[in-house]
Amino acid sequence: MSPASVQHTISEDRTAGHAAHAESHLNRLDTCWAGPTGQLTLQDYQMQLMLLEQQNKKRLIAARQEYSYAGQRDAQSRELQRQNEAAMAEMDLMSNEGQAAASVTDADHSSYVVLHRVVCHQNGVRCNRLIWEDEPFNVVVNREVHLAGNQPVADLGAYIAARGPTAFIVYRESHCGNRAEVAPTQRPSGFPRTQGTQQVISIISRELHAAIQRISKFAPHGAAYPLGGQPPGGRLPLDTSSLVSQSPFEYLPYFFYHHLDAIRRAVNENSVTGDLGVLLSYLQAYPDPMYAKCDELFGQGLVTSETLPWLFRPNETLVCKQDNRVLAYVLRRTPVDSGSHGIYLDCWNWGYDGTNLRRKDKHLTVAVPTYDTIPIPELSVYPLRYADEQTKQQLLETGKRFWGFRNQTHVSYEGPDYRGERIYPADSRCMIDYQMYRNFHAHAEAFVFSARPATSFDKWPEEISATAEPSPSNIMLLPPGIHGFFLKEKKWVHLLVENIKPVDWNKEAFERLVLPRRIKNMVKALVLVRKSDAIDPSLNLGLKGMRSDLIRGKGGGLIMLLHGGPGTGKTLTAEVNTGQVAGPPRVISPSSSKLTVKSVAELAEMPLYNVTCGDIGTKPEAVERYLATVLHLGQKWNCVLLLDEADVFLEQRTLSDLKRNSLVSVFLRTLEYYDGVLILTSNRVGTFDAAFKSRIQVALHYPALDRPSRYQIWQNFIEMLRADGEDMDFDGIAAHMDELADQEMNGRQIRNAVTTARQLAMFEKTTVVWDHLEQAISAASDFDNHLSKPRPFTDEEWVMDTVTTVSGAVAIRNRPDGEPAPLSHGKCTE
């Protein structure tokens, strides 16, 4: 039929009879078509569909002309002419589609039916989803434009039952009620939006439903319902055994875009294709226009704002770039297009509870590209299949490092924490123990796991045991951060696994201690024997399981006391800390040095937990709770516990200070049942409570440094600086070694003198020479001389409580039997 004849026919159809027919049609629309209007002959369905579509286009043109307002005809004539021409072009296109549909065999016609569905968003419309056999066209209802057809399907169940066996229904879905202008910007089902009419396929055959279930990678229309559950929606009013009993699944083009290859493989692998073959034939005959766009762009590694939602596929791994770090997640369900806000992604990755890997929910948003076309890896989130090998290897290495620290581990850390709030110096020691972390912080964010069950399409495990070996794809999903307990700061910190390193034990440091050989051997033997879980079993040195007291649980630990004057090496004997001060000047000290300081803990390869009186507190109840916690950690982590300057808890009880008596009692009772290594240091052993003497297994006295000891300490410092490449006149300083050894200084004072000399040289931007050391020693000597004037006794005399009475001072002398004498105030003499 030529365009001229079509125009002539349109003009003739504008009669009173046609107007009456249109009015009757509008009345049916207003009542939502309460009943069926007849049956359609389906002997040659596809050809009839083509003819009906052409006829509907004619009616569309007539309706537009019939219901145009008289006063607007002249102004709208040109627009109507343009619409008529567009309708004629569409008729030609549908004619071609009809010929393509004719290639489908007659046997296929009975397997599916094509219907038109109108979704109305206009307020006040009672029926918001109407189904038609013919293509809807514009009609005016109460001066509002709506879409409607001539052949409504009021009872879909009866329609399908009368038609015969049907595998699926094809809905060509349109929106009315100002259509695109009022269409929601975010679809509840989570599918990408399409322009104009979109095609929805509803599966109603059990056979076809089962076939698609077997190859599906994710749920249709984005529903993430539980395994074995049912999709949302009511029952379809169909009473035939060939149809599924629940509401049929509806599949949009997005679903078939990600499953078309799987459907082809399934059809090719089976000689009898059945309904799945019919579905494949239809999808190939009527592909969605977005398929070609996506294939072309994605094949080049590019994406646009239009194709962005089609890029993501549920249950696949995504790469996320956050804070200069790369993480991996699994997309849980179909992405949601949030319009200008971007694409919303519901994801998960693995978290660890100390026993199992469990899923943690994560919500990501991908911004819409601002440019027309961008490379896919430039997105903040993109599928792993578009990542380069370097990114994949980085994810794999990070996951392996996390998995290697899943059990209790003593590690070294250097660098910023996870949030970048603090930078830790080299070899900062910490413990990684997720079970212990959960005991103390059960409600931390790290232990907030997903409560959503896996879907029937989810092939990922719901959890993975710590004893299992995860696959590489699961290893990639492990987080880049892990929680550890810093032994020095005594707090849990979120760490980066990339900054964690094995502990570099410095066992030679113990040999540098200036102590008699017999004392060194005793300390070494006691600590190594107590380390029953970590030493070589072939040595047969462990004491585990051996009773050391008549009452089980008592006296099982090793409690050592190191006492002596300040700077004699008590803390150095026990302490392990190899922190390096960041940047100049580098300070060498027992507690903060560039080189590893030898200690008992280093020798035995045991963590050191340093506790101070300030950490413990002074209230008896709080002290008991804190000590119980510390001793529990020390036993679980096989630590060397160091209680430095423990005089306040070990001092002799009196009748006047009941609060301090309570502290001493709590401390005594706690130590009695500790099964581990505890080292106490004190400068005033003469004031100890008598009850502590029996609880201390070994007490080592550190006398004041004599000349040979001072010579050795000076030599040790110079050798360490020489090995470190320090800018120092070593030969010139070595020439004054005898003069240095003659200076009555303790180890800490020697360290301070070396540090001061280095800082002076750094300020002058010159080499450290003897003059710098001499200047530092002179300043320290002046201070010591000033302090010694009102106190005519040495540090050693003060420690041993052999102080003579001086003006205004408290005199404490030892009794002949060795017991400390009661405190007495000396008489003031001028």
C-alpha cells in the first residue's frame, strides 16, 4: 500500500461510525476492561501480528487527528504531518520485521506469544498495568494522553490456556502517563533503563524454567531471594500443569545479554533443544539494540554512561580503587541505576572472625562517566576481567599475606596504619590474634558480618574455615587491613598487611650486656627452659605439665628480680625494642635505638610486654582486673612480662597505709598463680615486702659500673656507630678511651653523652670529634656534682639502704639479721 493511499484511507475513516467506535473504546479503557473480548486466531501468528501492527498504526494516525482540539488544528497540522510520516516509516520497518518473523517455523509459533503491556504512572488510573494483543496507541482520557489498544487481554490465564502449550510470553512494554517524563529514575527491580519500549520475557514453562535455572549466573530481575525461596509477586491465575505454579520469572534484555552465550552452548550441547531452542531463535531474531553497542565498546575496553549499567554482572569479582589501595568485591545482585548519582552496587568480600572467613556487606557507587567514552579501568569500580595482570597479582599477594596472619603471630611493623593517622617506626613489635581481638572488642566493625543468606545462583561459599585452603579467587577477596596489638602502646590498631614483616631477632645483643658470665648463663638457662612451647623439642627442656607446688596452678611461673642502681642495665637485660627514630638525630638507648638491643626476650624469641605502674593504676579493684588481663595476655602469647620500676607494688606494708597494703596483697596473690615469665626491676630492693622474697625465683644484683665495665660500654657504643657508618672521628675518640673509662658514669649517662655529642656535631654540620664528647661529659658532670652536695651518698648506697643520717633526711639502716628496720626520722642537726 502506497503512502498516498494510506493518507486517503485515513481521511475516509474519520467518520461518525469511527468516532462511535473510539468512544466505546475509551469507555472500555475507563472501566479497565473487566472481561475478555474474544479470541484471536493464531494459525499464522507472526504474519497476523505484522498486519495488526500496520492496522494499529493507521488507527493511531486517525486517533491523533480525531481527538485534536479544533482550535489547535492549524498550529498542530505540521506536527501531525510529521507524526504521520514517522508512522508510515515504522509500518515499513514492521513489514521487514514481519518477514523476519516468518522465518520462524509454525511449530515455534505455538511455543510463545507476543503481547503488549502498558505501565501507567499517572495518578488516579485504577489499572496501572494493562495487556493488549495489538500495539497500543495514543488516546485522550479526561484530557490526558494515555496508551491503549483495541484488543485487551483481561484474563491472562484463560488466554494462555485457550491458546495451548506456551513456553514464554514476550511483553513489549511501554509507559504512559507522560511516559518518559514521569518514569522512575531508579527501577525497583534494579535493571538498567532502556529508551522507549523494552522487551520483557516471562517464562511460564517448567521445562524452560528449569533449563534457564541450570545456566543462570544470577537471579532474574535482580531479586536476591534466599536459596530455595520464591521470587516476589503473586500467583499467576493459570490452571494448567504445563505452567509453573508460582509467579513466572520475568527477564529483561540485561539478563539475556549476560546469558546469551550460555544459552547457545546449552542448545548446541543438546540434540533436542525444545523450548530453550525456541527462546534462542527468538532472541537472535529480535536482539536488543543495546547488545551491539555493548559488545562493540566492551570489546575495545571502553564504556559510556549509557552502557555502564550493562558492564556489571552479579556474582562476579569487581576491582575497587579506594585511598590508593586496590580491593576486590563480589557483586551480589543486579546493579541499580541511580541516575545522576551513579550506579549503585550491592557487594560483599571476606572478613575474618578468628575461626572462619565470613561475608561482609559493602555498598559501592560508580560515578557516571563525564566524558562520552572512557577506558573501563579508569572507573573507580570495574569487573576483574578487565584488570591487568599487575592488578590481579597485587590482589593475590595481599590476600596471601592476610591469610598467612590468620593465626596468632608476633610480627614487626613499619609504616602508616590503615587510616594513615600514625606512622610507626621500623621494627615496631605487635601481636596479631583475631580471637583475642574479638574477646576484647566483640562489637567492633571488623566483626559485623552479613546476615543475608546466599542465593540459589550464588556459587561462592558462605564461609571458609581457617583450616581450609581458599582458592585464588577467594584469596583476592581478603581485605588489605588486619588488626594487631602494639605491645609498646598497648592498643589495638588497624594495620596494612603490606607493612607487616617477620621479626628479625637479634640474638647477639644479649652477649653485649656487661654482666658476669655466670649471671648471663643463669638467665639464659631459666628463660629457655620456661619457653616450653617454642624451643626445639629435641632439647627436652620444657617444663609443661610438670608440677612445682603441692597445690596445682601455684608456683608454675618464672619470676625474676633485677635490682641495682640506675643505668646499670636492668631494663636492657629484659627489654626488647628495636624502634628506629625517624630522621636525624638518631638516638641510641636501651628503649629506642637504631640497632637491636640484646635482651632476654630477643634471645628466647619471645614477645616482650612492658607494664609500668602508670598502666596498672592505684585502685585495688582496678589493679586486680588489669593484672589479670595482662597476665592472661602474657600467658596466651608466651610473652616475657616486664614490670619496670615495680617499687610501689613491692614496698613493705605498714599499719598506717591500708590502701597501699591492698595493692601489695593483690600483687602477691596474682603473681602466685602466674604461669609464665615475669621480670621485675627495682632501684630500691631494700624496701621490699618480706612476702615477695619467697615468690621471686631468681634475684640478680646489678652493681655500679666499674672502670672495666665502663670501658666496655664505651667500646660497644663506638663499635655500633662505626658499623652504622656514622660520621665520627673514631680514631681520635679511641685515643681517649682511658679517659672516658675514668669518668664515673652509668650506662644511661654514657648513652646520653654520645647522643648529645652527635646532636652538637649535627647542629655544627661537622664530624663528631672528641671535643663534642668532652663538652657533653663536662655538662653532665657539673649536674652530678651539683646533686651530690646535699646528698653525701652514692646511688649504690641508696639502693642498698646503707644511708647515713643527714640533715632533714630519713635514715634507713639494715638490721644485723638482714630485715629492714622500721622507718625513723633522724634528728635534725645543723
